[in-house]
Amino acid sequence: MLVYTMTTPRLTQASAPLTQELTVLDEFGAQRRITVPAERALTVFVDNRELVTLMTLGAAPELLVLGYLRNQRLVESAADIESVTVDWDVDAAAVKTRAGIERFDEKTAKRVVTTGCGQGTVFGDLMSELDTLRLPPATEASARLAQTRLYGLLNAMRLQESTYKSSGSVHGCALFRQDELLMFVEDVGRHNAIDTIAGWMWLNGVHGADKIFYTTGRLTSEMVIKSAQMGVPIIVSRSGITQMGYDVARKLGLCLFGRASNRHFICYCGFERFDAQPEARPDTPRHPGSPE
């Protein structure tokens, strides 16, 4: 449980229903009830100035806002924020800072449209700040992942109850310490989900050096950078990777796994962080008539 101090932001607890029921008509001409994700717009105001509108499920909107501000490098510390108030009656989040955001217009002037779904616009030039990001060395045992631990992580995600299983159409992200699940969140876009986890880490003073980030979404450059900003050196994805995501990960020294499900995976880079325990390769069927 979070213990509030004089420097901890005050947050509302405005979680919204994650799904909504609909009556649909199927291929057999039968009507039935199903659930779909309840996407909603959340416009963020910082010190009474409109910043951005995020499309979200609304599972943990205050943490989403905190993580967004952190990952966009708009606020240096959670202590700089006095409060985050979410009001679904007006679909808005009001952020009050303690001393304003320095160079607000300059920081929000440059927009880069990314490959995000649900929310894919970032402020500033994150690529220019790569040299400022530092991850723990691969020699540290806590910044490595064994193959058996990877299997445990994937099994935990397989068993995790989720909106995706009941309704589909959402992305999920999770934070692990080895194969221990610390936090899981879903949203309409993977960027919102990772921002929510970043907000939780920031608010609770959780460092990323011994953590593993999991996502159902593809590993684009922005997702890799956000993970590095969280200090997390290992990323596991159920999906694949883009060329720029790969290039950024190699530059920063991250270990990336993709196409990871059950006991299957691809380790794209950062082999030095992976303690492989290879599976026995299945025997290749012998072609009829070939020599013994």
C-alpha cells in the first residue's frame, strides 16, 4: 500500500469499467450477448493547459497520466506533481504541479508520430536522449534471465486473467522480478499500458534494474526506449520487433525476446543477458530411401 508523504502526489481512484456488454448477431442468425473493451477518451490538462487526449480503458488512469508525463520527460520527479484528479463525467485528468513545467511550450512543440495504437504521439526527440540512458551491466545476476525463468514468466501470463481473454482487442503489459509478477495492466494501446506501469514504478520508487518487462505488442523503437527509461534491461514480447526497435536495443544493451509463447521464443539481441538452456531439437524425419 502506498504511504503518502508531503511530496507524494495526491491521486483520485477513478478506475472505470473495463468492458461493456453488447447484443450481436452471429453467422447463424442468432442474437447473443458479448463483452467488448470500453474504450474512452481522457484529456489531460497540466496546470489548466491542455496537453493530450489519451484513448484508454481507464483501469488506472492516474498512473497512466503519471507514466505519460515521465516517459515524455515533461516532469523530472513524481515529487514535482501535487495532484492528479480524474473525472469521468467530463473525461478529463487535471494535473497540478508544485512549480509548473519549465519550458512547457518548447517541450511540447515537437511532435513525432509513431507506430503506436491507441496513443502514438510523443513529445520531444527521444532518440537524441539515448546516450543519457544507463542500464545495469550484464554481469549482474539480477539483470540476466535464465531460460527456465523465461518459461515461468510465459506460463504466468498464460494463466493471468485478462480483459483480452473475455473481450479481445486490447494490449497487456506486465512487470516481473524474474518470474514473479509484480504488476499487470491492459489498455487499448501498448503505449498506454507501459506508461501505466512506469507511473506505478515512479510513484512507488520501484527501480527497474532487476525487472523484466512483458508486452503483448510489437517492440518498436518507442517501446524499447520507454523500457530503458524505466531502467528495465530485459523485454519479452508475444509479438515481433521492428528494425529500429532492434537497433535501439542493441545500442542500449537491452535483451529482447519476441514471438514468446509457451516454450517458444526468439532472442533477438542481448544474448549476454540470457542464460540459455537449449531444448533438445526434435529429430528431423529421414527421407525415404536416404542412407542410414
